[in-house]
Amino acid sequence: MSDERSPQNERSARQKIVVGSDHYGLPLKNVVRDHLIEKGYEVDDLGVMTADPVDYPDVGVRVAEAVGQGLYDRGVLVCGTGAGMAIVANKVPGVRAVCVHDPYTAERARASNNAQIITMGSEIIGPGMAKKLVDIWLASEFQGGRSAPKVAKIDQIDRRYHQPARGKPA
């Protein structure tokens, strides 16, 4: 019998997670979404919902903007390799996204890099590994310490390159 007040259940009850994928990532995104719902997380799925072709930047930017605006605590993006979605998400001001395909990177994505979004490749990992990576990442928290000044530098770079140019609207 599980304890309904376990730390995992309390954490999941508080966190809002957004997921998204292109058509290549659709089956794996659905597995991850359903896994998160089963674990008690509040999950919104920003698509895609069908296997019709879609360009991954179209979905990736919607998820990253929602996380960057603070509407969600964390986000998961899936495409063929995970690389394209990571590039897109990292273009959005204030967002740190890491492509994960192994347990150590999933843990360090949050613990060292304070990543709010992870990306995965449906052509790289299977459903079981995807669930494991999401669980590891969600159980991790930013540790600060020696990583805090590095993340602060990343945030400085982000702010510098996302300033509106003189005479141009933001």
C-alpha cells in the first residue's frame, strides 16, 4: 500500500508540467505524458496529437515560452533526436533546456544546470528509458554550490543577448 502523503506525491501535486513533440516524437511524448499523469503530476499537452507532419520548432517554442513565462514548473519536449527541440527551447529567454539520453545527464540537467526543460529523442531511447529519465530529472533539484555562479553566468548571457536593440521594439 502506498502512502498518499509521500514526498513524491506531494512534489507531483505541486508541479505543473507541459509536454510537446513533433510527429516523430508523438508516441514517446504520449508515453511520457501518461506516465506523469499516473504519477499525479498536473500535465498539459501542447501537441502534436496526430502523426501528421509538423516542424518541431512550432511546438518547441510554444512549450518553451509557456515555461519561460512561468506558467509551468517544467517541460518535456520530444523529437527524433531531442537536439532540435533543445536548440529551439534554448532560444527562448530565461529557459535552460538539456537533451537527455542517460540517467547521469538527466540528474545533472537539474542538479547542475537548473534546466526547466528536458528534451529526448524518440529515435534514440525507448519508452522505459524515457520514463526513467523523466523520473530522475523530476526528483532532482538545483544544488547551487559550485554550479550557482555558472548558472548565473548563463543567465547573464541570456539577458545580454535578449535585450531589445536600440530603436527596435522588444
